[in-house]
Amino acid sequence: MRTRAGFLGLLVLGPGRPEGHYWLGVDYGVYGQAKGVLSGLSLVGSIKDEMNKELAIDPSYDDGGPDRALGRMYYELPGIFGSGKQKSLEQLLKSERMGPCVGLTRIYLADTYLALKDVAKARQDLEFVIDTEPGLQPNPEAAREKQMAREKLESKEFQVK
């Protein structure tokens, strides 16, 4: 069962369970985004710590969620802070192996491929999101992810020059 446990999850479920570390790391990331990249830099270490703890417990949690979160973090951070698009790609490809049909992973991969100037692979991932039919367990975010993929494909980066 997928629950958003965060800090409470660590307290209630204990440090050996994946939910608390994963969602606490995600919450740090969301908070850091809300503060802005430069202000949120103080949370990078905490995000990495929680995701690495999660990876040690269960790397497949949330269909590769820890690698997805780290991949997006590396994408968002300025390169001078030890991140980079190549590191982002490596983490996101690990996430994709754990959850090949996760739309958000594919959208993040497309953003990273675009940053690396690989438009064809970016297009492929976005088209995958749009074309994927719901599985046995419908994803409540699927409609939003399909819309995001459509909007990205309509953006100037994908227009033929």
C-alpha cells in the first residue's frame, strides 16, 4: 500500500520501513522547490540521506521512487553544486528499470534528454506516456501526466525548424 508517511511514518513505523524515509525525502524536495533552488540548497544533503536510506531498504519502493527523486533533484540543481544532467539521467534510468510504465519517470527523463540535446529520446518518452493505457491498477495521476506530456510535445523544443 502506498502511503505518504513522511516524518510521522518514521516515528510510527520505525526507521527500518521504506515509507518514512521516502516520503520525508520527497517532502524535503517539495519544500526546497517552494523555497526556490538557491534557498532550498540547504536541504540537498537531507534529501540524499533519506533517499539513500530508502535505497538500502527497498530500491523498488514506489516503482523506483528513490532514484526518480534523486534524478529530478540532480536535474533541478545548478551544475556547480555537484549535480548535473548526466547524473540525473543515470538515476532516472535506474528508476525506469524499476517502474517502466511510470509516467512521471518518463516525463523527467524527457526533460533530462532535452537538456542533453537528445530530442528524439525525449519525444519517445513523452509519446510513451501519452500512448500507455491504464494497467490493472489505475494510476490517479495518469490523466495529469498525459496532459503534461502533450503540453511538452507542443512546446517549441519539439517544433521542426
